[in-house]
Amino acid sequence: MTTVKDSVHDYIELCPTAEALLDTAAMQRLRYVRQLSTVQLVYPSANHTRFEHSLGVYHLASRAVDQLGLEADLADRLRAAALVHDVGHGPFGHQTEAAIERHLGRHHDEIEWLLADTELGDVLEDRGLDPREIAATVDGRGPLGELVSGTLDVDRMDYLVRDAHHTGVPYGTIDHSRLLYALRVVDGELALEDGTVATAESALIARTLMNATVYRHHVSRIAGAMLDRASERLLVDDVFDPEAFARLTDAELLAAFEDHDPTADFATRIRERDLYKRALWARREAVPEDVVGLEYDRTRTVEREIADAAGVDSSAVIVDSPSEPTSPESRAKILVDGDVRRLEERSALVAGLDACAREVWRLGVYAPEEHLDDVRAAASTILAVETDATR
Amino acid sequence: MTTVKDSVHDYIELCPTAEALLDTAAMQRLRYVRQLSTVQLVYPSANHTRFEHSLGVYHLASRAVDQLGLEADLADRLRAAALVHDVGHGPFGHQTEAAIERHLGRHHDEIEWLLADTELGDVLEDRGLDPREIAATVDGRGPLGELVSGTLDVDRMDYLVRDAHHTGVPYGTIDHSRLLYALRVVDGELALEDGTVATAESALIARTLMNATVYRHHVSRIAGAMLDRASERLLVDDVFDPEAFARLTDAELLAAFEDHDPTADFATRIRERDLYKRALWARREAVPEDVVGLEYDRTRTVEREIADAAGVDSSAVIVDSPSEPTSPESRAKILVDGDVRRLEERSALVAGLDACAREVWRLGVYAPEEHLDDVRAAASTILAVETDATR
Amino acid sequence: MTTVKDSVHDYIELCPTAEALLDTAAMQRLRYVRQLSTVQLVYPSANHTRFEHSLGVYHLASRAVDQLGLEADLADRLRAAALVHDVGHGPFGHQTEAAIERHLGRHHDEIEWLLADTELGDVLEDRGLDPREIAATVDGRGPLGELVSGTLDVDRMDYLVRDAHHTGVPYGTIDHSRLLYALRVVDGELALEDGTVATAESALIARTLMNATVYRHHVSRIAGAMLDRASERLLVDDVFDPEAFARLTDAELLAAFEDHDPTADFATRIRERDLYKRALWARREAVPEDVVGLEYDRTRTVEREIADAAGVDSSAVIVDSPSEPTSPESRAKILVDGDVRRLEERSALVAGLDACAREVWRLGVYAPEEHLDDVRAAASTILAVETDATR
Amino acid sequence: MTTVKDSVHDYIELCPTAEALLDTAAMQRLRYVRQLSTVQLVYPSANHTRFEHSLGVYHLASRAVDQLGLEADLADRLRAAALVHDVGHGPFGHQTEAAIERHLGRHHDEIEWLLADTELGDVLEDRGLDPREIAATVDGRGPLGELVSGTLDVDRMDYLVRDAHHTGVPYGTIDHSRLLYALRVVDGELALEDGTVATAESALIARTLMNATVYRHHVSRIAGAMLDRASERLLVDDVFDPEAFARLTDAELLAAFEDHDPTADFATRIRERDLYKRALWARREAVPEDVVGLEYDRTRTVEREIADAAGVDSSAVIVDSPSEPTSPESRAKILVDGDVRRLEERSALVAGLDACAREVWRLGVYAPEEHLDDVRAAASTILAVETDATR
């Protein structure tokens, strides 16, 4: 048996299909895409990649299909989908996701185009696996696709633990073994067995705390916003077509920024950690309803308005107003006296965690250090944000 | 410098006072009192003792006083109090606490009697420390006594991490370094610095999850209830006077049960893990208001009534109806724009966690396996508990 | 499936036989026998028990039999033997082993007497397992008995890792998964597959380092020697017959010492960590050949001679001269180009580790603090040990 | 106090000088140089960087200077040197080191050129630190320079633990706290205090085991040899001058290979993990004396001869014959009865570990898979290596 040593799950046993898939260029590329993109600018140890995460998700899927006693064909499909579930990620993962969606029209979970007439697709077919079924599973569709992408998926179980291990933050250490033991298939769908509300809550808590301390850290959000604007420019300027863009590595994207005049400054700033700073950083209650979750086009318009008012170049203002947080885990199914319920119906904690997530929400306006005051003044006027609530 | 190796904090550096205190019989006794009493019957690795926990609390207190830059005298007092804070615990810690309070009239945090004219008191005096001040500090009184016993105390910071490490449960892994860095002294009182709500919440979450999975596990509650009844009998029968009782070790108490006819059966049952079972196990909503948090005398009366109705010996029925949970951490002080506030005012999560704690609350009625049906029937009638809600 | 949470191996899955065996009083007793006996007097966190270690050994045996693809009957036998392998241990494990052997004539691995007409034996028979075969396996005899007791046994794999985890010492952290993957059955015997010399060496290194820092720590050796002398006295004075003695728990033995006048002082000294000190502590090269590995009767004679010469009571002198160390792991079988060899033939490190083990060897003579000088003078004369080499 | 969270040492406290140094481009570049270069091709989790390692070395240096009670000036210098000790590393660290030395004439520890008239040098001077003294310290010269680069340096203490943490291999987990506590300054030089031979040996053992399982893994050696040949080509072809080359990141080097025809194939092979394979892999005893530790020029000549004989392109043969291993740690100073000795004089283990290191030595000849047989035949003739000893 081939095994590979992982710092989180110790030895991971690879089936022959997994070995063949790992040998493809598409999978090897994931060694060069950091799992937490720019979080390493805050937590310097967070340099783990989507490659090792993919191995971890494969490992948990293997354990789950054994535990559930699934038939061989379905088990093969779920394992393979788990392994390749992240091949659709562009450089810097989630941080270029929106730019790719705008130009490519596809989410990173839609990977059918990466499996049609490709080395990866060929390996799947050679092994008797249908690329379209694998693509559907990665997207959470088809039989037990939710194991790979759903409210109780093994993706989440791996990344919470792995991100905690590598940042050094203790909050993500969920009991993934306990979650796996609790999985049941009920009418073809995954549910947690009776009496495991606390186990399910713990995963929800872990994500809430990791959001607050890691995933939504302002330094990483600023770097991410800068990456988005530079990526947009690269795509608008046709430096890459969207499909090629989506297959770059982190370093290749930075190099491309560097080589393209309008984005060169962004490259240097990210590489030298000389990021934009917060001109505005406002809690939910200080922000007018219509400025929450700004659409992209409106965001860019507002940025230009602020830049004009502040008398700076429009690339010197970034507005970052995320949607209000949602919590997919709260819709996880759980058995109560034999009936399938949603976790949120059974858990007194879900509402509190949702409130907690809203608490962490912030509107950010970012600018180079030398323009902070001007941009702050302009932005608070234009966005109608109460300026004494900027922390 | 003398150091001692700890499985949680690695090396702990001991000051000369700590060394002298550790050499007393009262401190050495804590090697024979398990930190989590009967939790080892559920989590077999949970055999850590109050001795190593005391070292851990001392270590965190040392770090805190350094961090806060306290003057030498106060620092000495806080360190010494942290080290001896648990000498007042009887055998099996919290599980004989109620029995000791009923007969001795003192809580385990009231240790003045253990420091007056004792070896431990002499060591303190030799080192220029006032035993009464140390006793007050252990009880949370006096300057910064809350560091040892309060809403942000180092006791809690140690036990959450230590209990997680030894049970293998991942939920208690709080970021104690972060908490220590966040401590401030404001007008002579401890508060967390601005912007650390999430850090404070994480400790609260940790305790809520540890309650649900470890501290309130039904097997440990049953064993604890059995220990309480047997202890009461020993004290009522004058086998020990309360002060001598309070200084037994775990094993000495079990041996005493074994040697005393009316409690011998309890000893065997605990030692061989042949415990009473749940005749009734009811959620909060199924239990009438007046049966929640039953006082001791009323509990014993009800037990006798149930036993009579079920036709069994009164020692064969144990009623266990804890008070509703409270959460001292939610009253922790935290700075918000320079003002001291309570965590519960600032945290959207506190209410959810309180609800979660209520969710975990259960009324239990326990009995030997052979009497379960009879006791269940009698108990549900006498306590007016809806019997279809027994899980 | 029933699982139990372990701080070392996370969840351990229990087969029905294991559950039934664990429910016996003989297995439950192991909760009250510390794995590292008096090592906790040096490493305060080392309070783990033979109970959790037994679970760990069972777990590794389960993994090994799966890995090796053994037939069901043999697998059942090996698992059961792994679980009960330590029931023969007396109180304080190895530290009363010599006393028990002198009086009972049996080593702790010879457990047939504990399986004949006992609750434990009955459970085995009910499950279709032959108690004599189980006893043979525990003793390392019969088909693959060496998996439970041999040069590559799962006992060692568990205790090295577990003892490291609980002491906090990092040296025992062997890669037990790697060792399990490397196991092969060749002509009915266990051997490591080709190319795994380094893996085998690492286990040997781990034990050598754990010996030096933990197992042979002088404080634990002194406490162990005191336990041996007190146990001998108890047995000579017929306070217990040897079979009853062998089934005591740690605490019961201390209590028995306390209740018996000639041993009461030992009990207090151990409990309050007020141990004898080193009057002599000599390296191998300073000790005459005939004083190395002194037999018991000769040891006691020499103690009396030293006591007479020093003018102290004979119980105030303890001579502790262990045999020269051996290293069973060095005889582990390993495949080299398809042939079975011994590790020592293939490893350049074995000789170095043997030398290292000799380096750690010490002759100790222990006495109460107030008699150290007198006993040192007498002992160095009588044992002809060069006194300037006492460290 | 500014702190940064590290996955190995938890919070690291930064002094203002450290903060300023970290803000330079030279230090930020280390975020993009993997600590273990191509080891991630074997251990996929090993993606930690020289940036976080630098923080770790700084942290251990801080602890050491506190422990030793050094005066402020020397402490500042040692801390600063510890932080910048790796700025001299080229892309892929040790794997391009030889190529850089051949062309630049400087070892990575000689960093004076990187501190003269550079941003980094300016920061040092602004803080009152002499860049030349810092450079000397990094090179192990000057007062206590050996703390940063010597037989007992904090570099080693960090990397062993960090590399173990990130590969998942348990062998590097040395007790660095114990080593720090044991450090003494004797006549201006570092030595370990009396009685700590075992502690020193443990570090030596850790490196020996990490060598065998991680640092000298054949896959990483092959990738490293390929990087060396491609780097040589890049430098010979003047694509970069040596100083610019030495300041590339890992990804920039791969991109440069890709852009340069003669090295493009190497880039693809490394990126897609489609490496050369072992045509020959011979133990020390099968290799003639004059082929051990081949000089570079001779190596290239031999490669051409083998290529000619095998009828393949000369870039299709890589000969890798390292020098015999040395063990600097064995010369660590240690106090014995007040005298300074070398560890090798006092440790019975050093010779065994040296033998063990020789045991791990291999001569490798690597080639593309399709040429393995031809290259093997040619190489064994030309190098006079006994071919039946190729494992």
C-alpha cells in the first residue's frame, strides 16, 4: 500500500486511482496554491497548500465511505471527487474567486471544463470513473455529493483542523472522528445520528471562531481586496484569458502583476507586505442598509466617487463590503427520535453564533497610508457611515 | 533555577517559596486526588491530578504577574495563592464538595483553617506571607484575588486546557497566552483590553463544550451522586469527623466505604464500574419548576418516597436535580473604548451559550439495573415528569 | 460500534469481546495501577494507568492484525491477549515485580493462574477463546505471540508514545504507524520488511532515551527500591499471601504499609515525597565487577553490613545494583534482500546505544538524609567503590 | 508588546528592532523560500518557510540571552543576528547553495554584502547595530556568535522541531527548553552544564534520524541535483548575475528555468513531480574511495562520460556523490566536573551515530525513466560500482 505522511492525519493510504490522479499536472499545481492565500501575512506559519488539504479531504472521505459501508462504485466516486475537489481553484484560492466568476462565469466547484478532454479526465476514464459524475459530486450534486460539498462535508472537517494546526490558533480543532462516527445515510441523504447536537455545534463554533480570528482578519481582507482589483485589471487588459488565469499558481499571478505596469505596484505591496491600510472600518450598525453587500459594479463606481472626492487615483481606494454572513452548517440534518431535522431547529446555539458572525462583520475602505485621512473623509460622506464608529 | 516538566506547559520554573510549599504533606496529598474525579470512568486517560493542575495554575499566575508588572509583594502573594488554591478540596474534588459543605460548613475555597497552625501555614509565614491574606486570595478576595478565583482566573485557564489534553477532547483548547496578554488592571480590578471580545468568548465556549461532553457526562454524574450518598452516610455515621474526611485521598475514601458496611456496595460498584443506571433522564422542559435544583433535604425525602413506591431500599434510588447553570465568565470585565463593561453586554454569543447550557441540563434518577423499571415508574409519578421525554 | 476516547490514539473501537473483558473486576483494577508507578514523583503529569495503556495495546494489536490480514481466530486471540496482557501486574507494576517473583514464583507475564476459574477466564471461554492460549500469547509463546510480547511488540509501541505524552518528554515519540506498516509474517514469525532499519532503530533510540530521562531516573529508582523493601517485609510478615498481594492496587499497597508498623515509615515517606537520598551513586567503571547486578540475598547481606558499619538500623540502607542493561529490540528480525536478519547485524547504531545504556547505569546506595555521610563512608569501603566518582 | 503567533512556539514577542527588520523586503522575501525546498515533494505538508523559521530562531535566541543574563548590547546583537541569519539563502535554500558558492564565491552565512548599503543595513544602523558585527555573528564569529551558528546554535534547535512538526515525522522533537536551560558561558564560550550529556545526545540523535528520513530522502536529493544543474546552466548562460540569482524566490527560479530553453524541461519536471529516477543507488562499501565526495568539475566530467557511453544527452545524467557526513554537534562543549570537554569525548553514542550516518550515505546516479537501463550500465562501469549493491 502506498502511504503519504501528513502533518494532520499522519499516514494517508492511497488507492491506485488516487495515485494516478495525484500524478497529473492539474493536481501537482495545487502544491503551489496556498490553502489560506494571504493569511500567511498575519499568521506566518500558514503556508499549507491545497495539495495537502486535498489529500486530507480524500482521507476523510475514505474513512467516511468505509464507516457508512457504501458500495464500491459510489465509494470510488466519492473518494476521487474528494481528491480533485479543489482543482477548480484559481491562484490564491478564494481571493481571486470573484474575479474568475465575473470573467469565466464559473464557480470553483464547477470543474466539468477541467475534466473534459484533459489529462485529469483521462485518468478518471481509465479508472472507469465518469468525469461528469465526478464534476457533479464536486459540486455537491448526485448521490451523497453532499459528503464532498454540503453542510456536513469532509472539506470543512479537514480545513478547520488543518488551518488551526498551521496558524497555531487553537479554535479549529473539531473532533472530526466523532463527526464521522455520527454520519448516517437516511433516505439517500446524510444526517447525523440522534444525540449528536453538541458534536454538530462544535463544528459550527469552530468555523465561527476561525472566521473571527483567521479567515476574516483585516490584513488578509485588505490583501485579498488588492488581489481582486489587480486580477480584474489583468483580465480586463486581456493579459490572460480567464481559463488560463484560473490555472495560474500564486507565484505566477504575482509575477504577472509585476510584469504588467498598471498592477506592478500591487505586486510589490503584497510581496513586501506594504499593504493598504484601513481608512474606514465600520460595524454593521454604523452602515446604511444599502451599503451592505455592495455588488461589484456599484462598488467600483463608489470607489471612483470616493477617489474623486479625495483627490486621489481611483486605484488608491478599495471598498470592501461583504454580504451578511450565512452559516450553511446550521442547516445540517440531524436525527431526532428518528426524524430528520435541521440543526438550527434543535440547537440553542445557532442563533447566538449567527449574531456572533454579524458582530464580526465590517465594512472596510482601504487606501495607501499617505491618503488615509483624505479617503476616510470622502468615504464616510459618500457611504454615509457614522465616522465615530470606525473601529 | 528549579524547573519541573509538565505535559501541558512544558517546563515550569519554581521560585523558592513554591518549592517549599510543594514539600508539604498538604500539597503532596494532591497527587492522590484526581482532577476530574470519576470522569476517568468515561475518558480513561483522564487521570491527571490536582497536584499537576496546581503547578499549572501557579505557572499561569507567574506569567500573569510578570505580564502585568505587579510589585513583588503582591506577585508573591498571588503566586503562592495560585499554588495552594486547591488544598481545600476533599477526596474526588467537586464530587464530595456538597457533603463536606453540609457537615463542615465550609466551601473548598475557604482554606483559612488549613493554613492556621499547620505545616503549610508555617511555610508561608517563614517566607513572609500572611496565611490569612493567602486564604483570602484563594477565596477571590483582596487585591487581584480574582486572578486566582474570579471570572478571568488562571484556575479556569489551566483546567480547560489540561482537561482537554487528558481526556483527548479537543474543545477545551483555549488560547491562554492570548488571554494573559489581554489582561489589564483597571482601578485595581482585572479587565480584558479593548478588542478582545472574541478571546473572552472562546473561553466561555470552551467551558460550555467541556460541560456538555466531559464535566456533565451522565456516567460521571451517576458516579458522583453515588459518592455523595456514600460520603453522607460515612459522615452521619461518624466514621470520620468532617475535617479528617476533607483531607482523605480518593483511594482512602473508597477504602473507607469498603470498610463500612452500609457503604461497601457503593465502593465495589465504583471500583468495578458497575454503576447505577438512569431510570429517568429528563430535559428541562419536561420537569416541573419546583423540581429543578432540588435542595438536599428535599432530595433525600423524595428519594425515600420513590423508593417506597417502587418497593426498593432507599439507598437504591438517587435523585440528581442540579441547579440551572450559571456562567461566571459572562460577567468578565472588558474594556470598550476605555470603559469597563461586562462581557455579556458586548457579546452576542453569551445568550446563545446560556441557552446551550440549559439545553444540556438534565434531571436524573438513578438506580441499580434490576430496579430500573420500578424506579422509573415511581419517579415519574412522584416528580410529575413527562415520561416520554426521558432522553 | 462502541468507541472509547484515548488521549494518545484518539478513538479506539472496541469489539464485543473487548467490551466484555473490560467489564471484569480484574481489568477495572488496572485503573488504579499507575503505568509509571513512582515516576510521577519526578514528572508530575505521569499519572496514566495500566488501564488506558491496555486499551492502547489492544488498539495497536487490532491495527496490526488487520494490516497483516490474519485469520479471524488468530486475530481474536491476539487482540484479547493484548488487552489483558497487563492483568498480572502487581501494585506499582515493575516496582513490586521482583518481590512478587521471589514469593509467588511467577513473572507478571505468566497469567495462567489469573485466567483459570476466574471471571476473566469465564469471559474468554464464553467468547470461544482458550484461556491457556491467551496466557501463552501474553507470555510471548504460540503463533505470533511475539506481537504481544517480543522484540517488536505492540506493548512497547504503546508505552513509549504514551509515557512521552504524559511525562512531557519528547523522546518517546516513535512512529508506530510506520512500524505497523513495516510488519511482515515470515515463516510464522514477525519481521520488518526490507529497508526499514531506520524505523527499527528509532524505536530502540526512543527506549534508550526514555531510560535515561524517565525510566531510570534516580528519584524513581529510590522510591522503587523503598517499595521493594517494604513489600518484602509485608510478604515475609505474612500480611498478605503473595497472590492477594499481587492483586492490590497502588493505593491499597500504600495503605497496607501504613497499617503495618515496620513499613509505616516507608508509606509516609513515599506519600509525602520525603525519600531516601543517594549516599552513593557510582558509574560502571568505578564499581567492581562482582558488585554489578547483585543478587537479592547478597544485596540484603551487604545492606546489613553497611548498616552495621555505619551504626544505623538495617532498614536505613538500601543497595540498588541493577544488572547491566540489555536491549531486546536489537534482536528484532528484519528482512534484508529477502533473508531474515537480526537488527544488531544490520544497524551501526545498536552498539552505540548499548554503550549509551551502560553509560546510564549507576550503582546506588540510599539512606535517610540524616545518615548520608555515615552510610556513604561505610558503603564505599564495603563495596570497594571509588568515592570520588560518585556522580 | 507586538506578538506574532507561531505554530511551533505559540506567541513570539517582537522587540522594536525585530519589527523594523521584519518590515524590510529582504526579510519579507523569506516568506517565498521554503525551509525544506523540495522535501515537500515527499512530505506534502512541509511547506514552512525560512520566514517563520527566522522568527523561531529569533525567539530561541531571545530566550537564551535572557537565560544567560547577557548585557543589553550583546543581547541586541545576538537577537538581530538570529532574525536575519538566513537572508543569505538563495532560492530553494541549500539546494542552490553550491551553485551560488561556485559563482558568487560566498557561503549563505556570509551576508556582509547584503548588509552594506541596503535597506536591511540601514535599519540595523538606525537601531545602533553595526552591520559588520551582525554579519560576523551570523557567520558564527565574534562574542557568542556560536549561539547563532555553532555546534549548539538556536538555528538547529528551531529547525529540528519545526521540520518535524511540518513533515509529521516524530524524530526531530528535541527538548529545546532543556537545551536552553543547560547553556552556560564559560570563558566567553558556550558550553552545556554538567550532567547534560543525554540532552546533548538527543539533539544529535534527532539530526541523525531527520537526515535518514527527511533531509537525505532520495526524492529530495534527486530534485536538488536537478535544481543544481539547472541553476548552473542559468548562471553559465548569464541569465542572471550571481547576486541577483541569490536573491530570487523559489517560484522566480522555477519561472526563470521555464523561460530559458535549456532548462525548461527541468522546470516542468520539478513542478509536475516527474523527476529523474535512480539509475544507480549504491552504499558506501560498494563505492570506490575516489568516487566518494566527487568534486564538482570531476562530477560533470564523469556525467559526460556516462552520457557518452550510454548514448544519451549529457543533461540526462546526474551524478550525486556527497561527502562523507560530519556531525558538528559532536564537538559541542560540555562541562564535566568543571572542565570543558567535547561531547564526543563523553558520549558513547557519538561513534554509533557517526556510523549510522555513514550507513545512510548513498552514491546516486539519476536519469530520465526511459534511459535508466543504459545509464545504469554505463555508470557502473565508469564509476566501478558493484551493481548488485544498488539498494
